[in-house]
Amino acid sequence: MRQVDLDVQELRRALDLNGSLVAVHYACESFMTAKDRPAGVACIALHDLQTHETLAFSRADAPSSLDGDNREIQLLRRFFAELESRTDAFFLHWNMNRPEYSFAALSARYEYLTGEAPEGLAPSRRIDVDELLSARFGSDYAPHGRLESMGRLNNQDLRSFKSGKSEAEIFAKGDWGTLTRSASSKAVLIANLARALAEGRIRTAGTAGTLVFAGCHLDAVAVVLELGDRMLPVQRSLKVRSHGKPLTFANEYDDQYLYRALLVQFFADVRDEEFVPSYAGGNSRIDFLLPDFELAIELKHTRAGLTDKALGEQLVVDRDRYANHSSATHLICLVFDHDGNLRNPRALEQDLRRDVSTERLAVTVRIYDR
């Protein structure tokens, strides 16, 4: 059995037994600012999955009698004391395994400020949730800024969430309260994502939940992509008629007509040509919207002269149109290139998925060229 499966089993077992699971995240200054020393810490937040309590050790709540480094020393002492009381806990984190951002980095910062090693030891039972998701779903399971992207894909509360870059800028201003709220929201988010993963209901850029068909549970994104793969054989079948005029499929409107007929066999709620917010002075429409799964679907039919570059530029425009649609967190673009107009479809799929996706909108591109 793969290590990722063992880790998920361990996580699931701890949740089932109501064991001690703690999600941790912290906010610090920019690593570019702290070039010759450990980065300064603004807040360390813990979220207990057993009690649903969130603890924050922050410069914001230091006694007024403390100033300067003493405010940070106090929060670090409180954090390490908490670690000492939770030696049996599993700690869930997000990329806290790098030299500059880790439990070891927190220890180094404390020693830098006090000249002494902290009393609490780094927890021995740790799970990197980002690493777990990468091992399970692949390294491109979510757009860049993956923690925020996963929060949006899974409908989490991101009102207090700040990106790492924003946190570094806020640190420079000394706004400890905002950083405390951000670190706390991230600890809760990590906990919720870990729970969703263990319970089999996590949503990534490659999956948007399951639907029931003929008594089976099917992945919604997989169905959307597979239906695109069946378009060509269905078209060929419809072109052969013993009576009446054969059907032809020469453009995107023909593709939409047929694809919708395939969609409604699996999805109860298929919205046609959903309006999106005004973009570049005009109104635009999504070809299809599956609101139950927050999926937007765009169909493209290639033609002679459509280059790989031009297709990429079109997708950037589509992404920017759809990014602010409140009902879509994932755009799937189906490109029908049955005549072979594109030069390198497989590489183009990968490049576009990586380059076009954003924190707010995951993008999947599938090119059907055979």
C-alpha cells in the first residue's frame, strides 16, 4: 500500500476515534527581509479538530508591559508550552517542512531572541496536508496559491485569509491583529481540508464532487471530460440516417446542441448560456453551467488557421470573464480538434492548465483530436 494511503487511513482513524488532531499555521515576516537571521513571527495559530477550538499566540495579545522582542518571545514561549502539553497529538500543517518555515525555524527564532533553546520539542507526529493532496491527486491538484485555491474550491470562509505576500507586507506595518486573524483562518482551513480528504469529499481542480448514475457514484469532472471524448463517435452515428437529412457538425453551435443532449443524461441541472459579469465593455455567456458542482463548461471548435498561441489567448480571455462568476470555481474547456488543426495538443493541454488557472478559478483544458 502506498504511503499516501497509509497516511489517509491514519488520519481517518484518528477522526473516527476522536483522537488528538491539531492544525497549525503561522504568520511571519518576509524571508527576503530576514536574510541573515530567522524570520520574525507575528502569530502562531492552532485549531483543535477534537474540540473545534482555535488558539492564537500573537504579538497582538501580549501584555502592554511588554514591548519589542519581548512580545514575540512571550508568544513563542506560550506556543512551545502548548506543544509540551500535546505530545500525543497529530499535527496537520501546510508546507511547514522547509528550513525557513518549519517547527525548526520557530525553535531557531526563539534561540536567536533568547540565547536559549525552547523547552518544547517539535512534534514527532506530523502530516503535511499539501504533500498528502499532491501524492493523492498529483502536483497540479489546484492552481498556484494552492491553500487559497483549495479553500475556494471547497467553499471555505476566506474573509480573513491573506496571501503569504500580503502577510509579509502587513507584518512590515505591524498590524498584528490582521495577521492573527489570517493565521487562525488558515489553521481552520487546513483542518477542514484534512477532514474533507479523510471523509472522501475533498474537491480539487480535477474533481468537483460525485453524481449518482445507475446506482454508481461518478466523478463530475470525469463525466464532463468523458462525454467530450464520446462526441465524435456519436456525431458519426447521427450522420448516418436511413430516412431524412443527415445531421452535420461544422461549428461550435452544432457541438453545443449535441453536447447538451449528452450532459442532461447525467446532470439534473444544466444551465444554458449563463450570463457572466460584463467584460471589456460587453456581456458574455458561459456555454453551460452546472451549479450543483460549480462547474462552467466552454466548448471550442477549431478551424484552419487557429494556432496553439491563439487558442491560449482565447482561454485567457475566457478565464478573466468567468473568474468573477459567483457560481463557478472551475472552468472546463473542451476543444474539438477532430481535423487536427493544432500542432501539439498534449503539451498545450498541460501548459494551458498550468498557465491559465488562478487562485480563484481552476481551469482544465481537454483537446479532442482523434
